[in-house]
Amino acid sequence: MDKSSALEYINQMFPTEASLSGVEPLMQKIQGEIRRVDASILSAVRQQSNSGTKAKEDLADATRAVEELSHKIQEIKSKAEQSEAMVQEICRDIKKLDFAKKNITTTITALHRLTMLVSAVEQLQVMASKRQYKEAAAQLEAVNQLNNHFEGYRDVPKITELREKLNNIKQILRSHVFSDFSSLGTGKETEGTNLLQQLSDSCLVVDALEPSVREELVNNFCSRELTSYEQIFEGAELAKLDKTERRYAWIKRRIRTNEEIWKIFPASWHVPYRLCIQFCKQTRKQVESILVNMKEKPVVAILLLALQRTVEFEKELEKKFGGGVPTKDIEDDIEEIGTWEDNSQNISKIRKKYEKKFAANQESEENEKTGNNDLSVTGAGFNFRGMISSCFEPHLTPYIELEEKTLMDDLEKIVQEETWDIEDGSQNNVLSSSTQLFSNIKKSLKRCNTLSTNQTLFNLFKVFQRVLKAYATKLFGKLPKGGTGIVAAATGMDGQIKVSERDEKVICYIVNSAEYCHKTSGELAENVSEIIDPHYADGVDMSEVQDEFSAVITKALVTLVLGLETKFDTEMAAMTRVLWSTLESVGDQSLYVNGINTILSSSIPVLGKLLTPVYFQFFLDKLASSLGPRFYANIFRCKQLSETGAQQMLLDTQAVKTILLEIPSLARQTSTAASYSKFVSREMSRAEALLKVILSPIDSVADTYRALFPEGTPMEFQRILELKGLKKADQQSILDDFNKHGPGFTQPSVAAAMPQPMPTPPAPQLAITNQATAAGFIANSEDVLTRAAALGRGAASTGFKKFIALTEAAKDRKDGPLRRLFNA
């Protein structure tokens, strides 16, 4: 304790004078405690002193024990060395005797083997001279084994002499065998069985000789067999493309005729297999020469027949001899292109597909276990696929041209026969021409797959691309047309299009067919990339074709919107002809609102039934983004509005809004009703806000306009004052007050620059909902051209679904380029 703490403790113990009487007892208690602590310390010191002495004694004992142990180890080591020296002295003489025995045994064995080798060589020489092939084969194997034991004695003269003699005997056997085989195929083998048996025995000798002898014999035999083939088919009569099938008939007949004779060859030699390889090489050379030297373009039918027979022959060889690269069965995959199936059918097909794969794997494993794939000779496992047929590849251009002409002619025919209608009960609402087109493409793909999977298939795939693009052009041209104007010139989309109920159905069918073609063309590319040679797989791409069909979908949906806009022309004109300034009371909704409701009620249910939800949603968004701003602009085309007239128009605006909000339920597609309702409410809110400004009192009209239209302009505000019926003189003071407080923007408004209201409005254009263009007219032509072009062709370059995703994201934004594009 520090000094202050000690003082506090004492004061705590003795707070008063009376408490000082306890000091003496406390001092005695402390003294007693001190004595006990001193005694404990003394006891601990004595104990520690005794422990140190005992530890030193224990350490000394341990040191003595270690020294004794080390001494004993040294004694044991010394005795072990003495024992080892004694054992070596005893065994010294035994080692000499052991080496001597080993050398004597080796010498005896070598002499015995030498005697056997000399005897065997002499016997082999006799057998060779008498053509005793069967006995010579067994003897030669024994001689070869004995000869291997003397590889280390090459420098011994006797061994060298024997080796030279053995080599001479082998040359004699070789010459005899080759001489005997030269008579095979001359007709002597049919005179009796002795020659065939002798040749069969000679094959055993050939196996006992070097492998090069067997290779030479087989090659000579194959060359001799094909000599007549070369002579026959190099002549002018048969050296023609239409005689190709006779080549394969010749070799198959040759193999079948000589099958029994060729059994003299061991199965491990694979003589028929090697003969077919050499036949294929010679045939390829001759066929290629025929194709190159043709003076005129070959007849496609003859060319394809020759190629087809060639491919069939290669498959027969592959099946007969095996060793080919496993090929995927893609017939079912091609058939599945462009089909509609429910989940149960998909599951069933997937199960069957994997069951076939599992069965094929089990069969290959069994073949490996049983040794059925005995292709152990050099070159075994040769792939016959394409060995001859590949030489046709550079000359198949006429075939590709014929396929393209056929597909194009069929396309013209199916488009001409297209009724542009769908049978009742159809589940997909797709034009029959699109399904028929892909049916023709699948047939063409199957034909080519049986002939080639290399450059020809890739060229045919390019033909598919051109045919599908041509079909997209046909669909594009079937869309209704009409109208002119700056927007139509910029986008290629007509500003005013009159469509009937049948036209609306046809447009929906075109949208569905284009989507079907977009999806199926992707499946087609996937299947082609799986079966084509990997070298060409990277070039198999249908993105350009899919972009074409995306452009058709975009054009069709915008045409549908413009068609409905055109139907609204009469109702918009009727709205401007109403005498709003003379209305005496507010009643039910106006007749033009009923007309709008009638138009939508007749068209929307049909469109909702035929279009898929994603495309119907896009159609609704474009319709709302067009009708809302157009209704807003049409208010400015009206003449003076009285308060009663403005109230009636506000009622009509709310009725139009309600009609638009009920469209999803009218079409029975309510999956996106929430987002669409929010979008319609925002688009129609501008018209409601405009009418609220017109209904506001004169003294607060400027404040109301600034509150509801923070982006408003003086010129637009002036047009609102004209709608209220104020004279020029009365307008000036209000305008001065408005300009004094400052509007949101100072750019000129389009509304004030518009012409005076006319009895009949001009032809409607694509509605522009830019906040700065209140009357719907085009203020900046270059900007509109840019945005209109983006609307017309942007979707085709990026894909229609991506375009929809961008417009969905743009809905909730008040500004920005995407919002302007969406409003366009």
C-alpha cells in the first residue's frame, strides 16, 4: 500500500478516539502473525538445503551406471569382431570351391546347348531342303531359343559360323515359301489339297521368321491379288464414275470366292483386312483421277450414286473388320428438331436415349473381355470411314447447288400454298409453311449426313442459312403496309396502316412462326455442330438468321400497334369535333370513348389468345406508350374548353385509363398486369394533370401548372390559357407572372408552334412521349430519325428478348436514352 492508502486504512480501523483502545490487541495479533511467517520461511530453507544434497548424490550414482554400461558394450563389440574374423578364415577355402563349381556347371551347360544347337541346325537344314514346313517351324523356334543363349559369345568363331549357317537356312526357307505362294491363285490349288496344306504349314515358318518376312509376304500377296483389279478398272470402259459400284462388287466377290482358300493364312495375319485397305487406297487414287480429269460438270445423280455406294461400302468394311471410330446415331436428334412435346414425352425420350447408350457400352465391354476385337497387327483398328469417299468432297458443289435450288423451289411452293390461317384446335398457332420448311431442311440434313460430315455438310449449312433468311423475308413482306412520313422513311415502318381482323390474326401467326423459326434454327445449329467434323464446328452459327427472325417479330408487333392506332383515327377526330365550350353539364362518357372501347374489345381478346405472354406484354406497353401521349396531344387540338367541358374530358380521360387497365383481363393474360397497370397510370396521368390545370382558377393556374408540370414551358402554358378561353390581353399578365417566377425549362415548346385546330386531324404518326413535346409533333427531325431507326432495327441486332428486357428497365425511369427509345 502506498502512504495514502495506509492512512485511509488506519482511519477506517480507528475512526474515533474511543476506538484507539483496540490498538494494543491489534499490535499483538500482528506480532504473532509475523512469528508464524518467520517459522514457515525457516522450515522451507532447511528443506531446500536437504533436497540439494540428495540430488547431487543421485546424479553421481547415474554417472557411474552409464560408465559401467559403456564398458560392457565395448567388450561385446570386441568379441564380435573376433568371431567375424574366425568365420572368414573358415569360409575362405569354401568360396574358392563354390566359384569353381559354378564355372564348371556353366561350361557344361553351354557345351550341352552348343551340341543341341549344332544338331538342331543340321536337322533344320535337312527339313528346309525337303520343304517340311510344319516340322521346320517347330525346329526353327527351338533353334531361335538356343541361339538366344549365345548372344554373349558372338566373338567365338564356332558360334559365328553357326549363326551364319542359320541365317542361310532362313533365307532358303524364305525363298521356298515365297516360291510356293507365287503359285497361289494360278489354279493349282484346285487340283488337290496338298498345296493348300503345304502353304498353311509354310505360314507357321513365316511366323517363326522375322516379322518383316510376314509383312513382305502379305503385301506381295495383296499386290498380286489386286493386279487384275488395276488392269480391269483402268481401262477406258470401266474407268468411269457410273461404274464405281462395280469396283466394290468385284472386291466383295473376290473375298467371297476365295474365302475358303484364304483360310490357309493365320487369323492373326488379317489378310482380308489388309487386302481391303490396299484396295481402298488404289480405288481412291483411281476415283480421284476420274473426278479431276472430267471435262464436263458431273451429273449430280451419278455423282451422288457413286458417293452413296462408296459410303455404304466403307460402312460394310467398318462393320466387318471393326476398328472404326464410334459414330453417334443422330437420326432421332434430327427428327426432334422443331417438335413440340410435353414433359412426359421428353422424359420418355431421354430415358430411351440413355438406355441405348448403356446397352452400347455393355456390348463394347463384353467384346473387350471376350477378345472379339482382335486387331493386334500393325495398322489394325484402321478407320475405313472416309478413306475413299473423302476424295469426293472437292467435287460436290453441284450437289450443294441442287439442294439449294430444291429448298428454294420448295420454299416458293409452300409460301404460295400457305393459307395464312391456322386450323381450329391448333396448340402452337404456327403457320404450316414454317413447319414444312424445317421438315424439308431435316430431310436435306439426313441426306447429307449419310454422304459427308465435312466441308459438304458445312456448305449445306450455309444453304440452310440462306433459305431461312429468304423465309424471313417472305414473312416480312406479308405484313400489312401503308402510310408515309418522316418516321416511315427513317424506320421502314409505315406510319398509318389499316388492318382488318384477319390481318391482325395473320400478324400474330407471323410473330409465332418467326419465334418458332428463331428457336428451331438454334436447335438446327446445335445438331449440325454435333455431327459435323470438329474442324468446322466453330463456324456453325445461326445468330444472323435468328436476328432476321427477331427483326420480323419486332416489325410485326409494331405493325400491330400502328394498325390499332389507325383504327383510333376516327375517334381522335371525333374528340376534336366535340363543342367542349358549349357543354351545359357533365354526363356519361363520350361517344369517342365508347368507340375506343369497342375497338379494343374486338381486337384484344383475339390478340391475347394468339400471342404468347411475352410478346403480348410488349404489344400492350407499346400501345399504352402510344395511346397515352396521343390522347394528351389531342387535347391541344381541341378548341376552347369550358369548365364543364374540361370536367367532361377529365371523366373521359379516366374512362380511357380504365379501358386500358382492363385490357389484360380482357385478353385473359394477367401475369404482368401489375407492371402494365403502373405503366398505364403514369402515361395517362399527364392528360389528367393537363385537364386539372385547365380546371384551376385563373389566379392559381400558373402555380398549378408549375406544380404539375415542373418541366413546362411558357409557350405550352400559353396554349393552355388559350384552351381556357382567355383573350390575348388577359393572357399577357398571367404569362408575365409565370415567366417572373421561372418555368422548369426555357426551351421552346412544340405545342405553341402547332397549327390551329382543324376539323380533321392529320394522319397519325408514331407517338412521341418526350416530356418536352406536349403536342406530339416532331421538334427535332434528326433526333427522331435516330430514335426511330433504333426502334426499327436495334432489336434485330441484339435479339428481341434483350430488347424487351431493356424496355422493361426503361419503364420506371423518367429520362435517359432508353426511356426516350421506349417512348418512341
